[in-house]
Amino acid sequence: MGLNETPSGERVHIGFFGLRNAGKSSVVNAVTGQELAIVSDVRGTTTDPVKRAMELLPLGPVVIVDTPGVDDEGALGEARVARALRALSSCDVAVLVVDGESGLSEKDRELLAAFRGRRVLSVLAWNKCDLPAARDSLADLGRREPELASSAVAVSALTGEGVHELKERIAALGAPGGRERRVVADLVAPGSVVVLVCPIDASAPRGRLILPQQMTIRDLLDGGCLPVVCRETELPAALASLSGPPALVVTDSQAFGQVARIVPESVPLTSFSILMLRYKADLVGAVRGAAALDRLRDGDAVLISEGCAHHRQCEDIGTVKMPAWLAAHTGASLELSFTSGADFPEDLTRYAAVVHCGGCTLNAREMRSRQDRAARQGVPMTNYGVAIAHMHGILRRSLAPFPEALAALGD
């Protein structure tokens, strides 16, 4: 994805699900107007979820997800089905493509139940409606289950019939509702000076800022604020150059300890990782989860997970710095596991704690899904920023801008 494009985590994720050869890939191509997916008469052509970022009018920036058929068979087929269902955790809208000639199958109904169980908004694409049998089966569904039939759009990937209506339905379901989410600008007044501390070390990408830093700067500009950006080494000079104290200081989590010693106690301080978690998911839950780090003992398993799959560097925060901080904080010999990208275990029960990154590359639904999974299984989950602040003894200070999260610490 180019530097000028909307990040994947900020796009509406639209998943296409259904049986093999129901026409999922054909419907994807018809909806997008592009040959995004391979189309074949051979059952099971799509073997893994295929993602593509694009603009889909009238909705805007989206990620299209074409999944394998949920009726795939055999050991390999079952693995493909599991990957298809795993893709649902990041989907804001699910499109169930039904073979109109065959009508709604039991597998289709299981998918609809999965959509409801995960609270994913959905629409039925009743495919092959250019054929009389498909039109008849939809009419029959309307007589037997009128409420379900009302969520169906008759389409033909072959002729293009109904595709515009399907796009309009998807757009209506995917349109953001409620209060606009902000990264940071809701914490300070317009015109406020906010200092952003961005370390440049061996793990930093060459020639650009990392995504949380980019998003924070943009949100401050949108809010009419004045971002001042510096490295931790220039932070004293940056603060001295201001006519008064800044409204807020935001630092990369790995520099928390150093920055906390420089910034006066009277100035609010937090991290990009904490901002990202509040923006994407449940900060309060992560604060509660941090207490588990104090209970870790020899042999306990800890999962360190990142949402992106970047190339690891010598000073990588997830695989180098976080293990060192955990060892120093706990004094224990821990069994550490690492995951990145889409890999996040379905079963977390073997872990005494999960430490996750801020999730800047994940969309909000995926980040919440991971937190919910840990909560359902009784596994404490926190995030990099919260964990690092906790282990440096400055968590209470880093949560000062967030009263609800601060209250979760108690006395």
C-alpha cells in the first residue's frame, strides 16, 4: 500500500463467503469491476482468503476479502474453512453469496449464524438470478422466511443484474455510524501544542515515520492543533523552545522511561501505543490485563503478538526489547511465543498473559475480536504501551488523559 493511500486498518473490510462454486469470486469481480479473483468451474479455486485494498463507490476506501468455500473437504479443506471463518473476525460487512439455483443450504445457514454470533452486518447475494430456478428459489424463500429474504439482493455475476443494488446495500451497512473516533484531537483543545517524541533507531523505517505517528500527526492537524515533532534526544530543547508547557506529550513506548524523566509531572504524558488501543478497542481492558504481568512465574507462557508482519530488526520491540523488559520486571524464566500479522491463536488458554501491539495496521473489529477472544477464555491481555508504562512504574501517569482507564487501576 502506498504512502498516500488510506491504511488498511482504516478501511471498511468486506468479506465474501459461501459454498464452493456459489460464484463468490465472480460476484467479487462484478462488484469491484476488476478481475480481483480467479474464476473457474473447478470447485474450490479460491484456496486462501484473498485481500485487496481499493475504492468502492459509494462507500470509499475498502478491503475486499474473497474467502475459500466453507464446504471444502478433507484435512486441507478443513484448514481452508478455518481460515475463511478466521477472516470473519476482521470483516465489518459479510456478503453471503448463495447459489440461487440450489437455494440456501445448511452450510449457508451456519454462516448466517456465525455472522449473528459475531455481530457482523450481512447481506445475501442471491447469485445466478438470470436463471429461472434462482428466481423461483428466492421467491420461495420470501414466502417461507420473509425477514431473511428481505436481506437478499438478486444478482447475476454473469449479466451484471442487481450488482448496483448489492453495492448500495453493502455501502449502507458499511457506512460508519455514531460519534466519530479520534486518535488524540478529542483530548486537547484546538490550537493546543502537542509534543510528539519519535525515536529514530535501527528498527525505525528509513525515510518515514511509523503509522501511529503519521495518524497522530494527521488527527492533530485535523483538530486544528500544533504538533511539535522531535526525537527523545532533542526533547529538552523542544520543550525549552515553547512559550509555555504543551497540552500533551506523546512518546513512542520504548522511550517511556527516558521521556518521563524529562517531561514535568504537571504535563500530561502518554504513548502512541496507548492512543492506538483506545482508538481501536478497549483501553480499560488492557489496563486491567497489565496486572497479570506482576503474577508471572517461572515456566509461565506469554504470547507477544503484533498486527503487522514487518521484517525484524536487531532492536525490534516485540522480539528483543519486550522479552528483556518482561524478564527484568518478573525475574522469571518465561516461555515466550510470538505471532504476527493474521496469525493469532484461536485457543489462548495455555497463556498466562497476552501482550499485543497497538494494532495500527488492524481494523477496529479485528482488534476488538482479539481482545474479546482472550476475555472469553479468561486470559489477561494488555498492550505494548500499557505494559511498558506498567513495568516502568509510570502507568498511572500515562493514563491521566483517560479517566475511565485510570479508574480501572483503583487505588
